[in-house]
Amino acid sequence: MPWEPNKKVFLLPDRATEAMAGNPNLYGYKHLTNAFFYPYVNGSYQTDEVDASIFKDKYIDDTNICFARDPNHPELILDHVLNLETQNVWNTDLEGYWDRTQQYINMANMIKTVGQAAYIYGVSIGPVEYNRWWNIGRYTYRLNPDLYPDYEANLANSLFNMKTFRREERIQILGKLNRLRDRFAPFVDAMVLDCYQFYKFDDVNDDYMYFWRYMVQRKIECYRYVFGPDMPLSVFLQPVFTEDFSPLPPGVWDIMLGEMNDNPDVDRIYIFNINETQPGPDWQDPLINGPVYTPIGVG
């Protein structure tokens, strides 16, 4: 029997044909990013010149795209994620900030006019949030004597670093998230958070596996705290997202998918895969037959 996940799991139909065909319980989505709202000039997208009229022309008014059907659920319109692909949407002091973010808000409102909820990725504070939460995960792990073999020898250093990153979280992250909430929350129906594993490792028992889980846990907690209990939080996962864009080990991919499927704070799971050939062998198997994993201990 195909896997029946606890929540909706979405893939790009044209890049995950084997998984979609192998499990009718999976859903398709459209990744709405650069080409849908940035001018393309001299071979590159002008990310400082977001234009909602492009979005209207290329998505809203193109019925072949906007009203495309889900291949596994033809009674449904293909879902979407609006991927802002930008930085500094929290920085209200930037020149042109209000006009640029209004363009994003206009696109969110357009999505609602065609009967869909506005699921938005990119209402974030960029790499700094990943770095802070990754390090909080690192030192949470090192402050657990049952997990970290050098707990005693590194206790003072671990306490100092944990205090530092917690302070940076409180001042730098939560303050910026509050700005994002004030600007975007009234217009966004759901947030999509990337929960990628950037650092490369080969074994599910590697310390980095614990760091990732702590990072994701803390990220979800902070967004939930700032945006409130009624804002749905979904996640992006990717079977290829390491330092050199090599495939994740199958066991690691299995754990990540299983952890997010079992997380009660996660509303939906979106799988962003580059194409079918790059994620490596058997990456579709957990999506078709279900992840088989033992949740890792986090103390």
C-alpha cells in the first residue's frame, strides 16, 4: 500500500513523475519564483525591481498555469508556493522597502482572487536565522551529557556560546521577525519555512543530524511565537541541499521526511527537488512507501 502521510505532501509534478505516479496520496504544486515577478534583463533577474504586473501576466491571467490540475487529484487546481527569493524583507530602512514589499503583498492578494490561499516562502530574515539556530542546536546537543561524550571538558565553552547565541536570537532574530509579522501577517495565509540540511555528512548518527533537528525545532518555535497559533506553518525539504549539492544519504532523507510528517506544528510538506536524476538513488522510496525511521533522541 502506498504511504498515507499525516499531512499533505507536495512535489513538483514535472520533476518527480516517478514518485507522483507511485503514490496517489501525494499532491503537486507550482513553484512561483523569479520568472513570475522579476524583470529579466541582460541574462539575469533584477531582484530589486519586483513587479506584480509580471505576476498577473504570467500566472493570474495564464489559465493554463493558474488553473492547471493536480495530476493525482484532477478535481483540484495545482497548489502553489509563492517563493519571494529575496533578502532584507524585514529591513524597513532600505530605500524602496515599502513599495517593493507592497508588490509582494499585491501578489498574495491576487492569489486569493483565484480562490487559493497565499502560501508564501521568503518572508524570512535570510541566512542569519539559519546560522543562529544551527548553533543553538549545536550547543543544545553539547549541553546534554547523555549525547555529547566531551560534555564535562567543554561545559564552560558550551554554556558561554549558548548564552551568546540565545541573546542574538532574542535581539536579532525575534526583533526582525516582529517586523515581518507587522508587515506581512495580515496578507499571508500560511508561511513556508525552509528546513534544509546544508552541511554535508554521511551517517544518520552524525552530530549534524542532531544539530539539524534542534535547528528546525527552534525555528518552528520562534515563528510560532511571533506569528501566533493561528498562522499555519509549512516546510520546504530538499533531498539535494548540501555544501556541494550532493544527495543526502538515504537514511538522513528518511529521517527528515519522517520527522516533519510527525511534527504537529507542521501543516504541509513541500519537496523541492532539482530534478529526478540529481537526488540520488531511492530518494523517491520514502515518498512512495513511507519513511522507515526511529526518531533520534534530543534529550
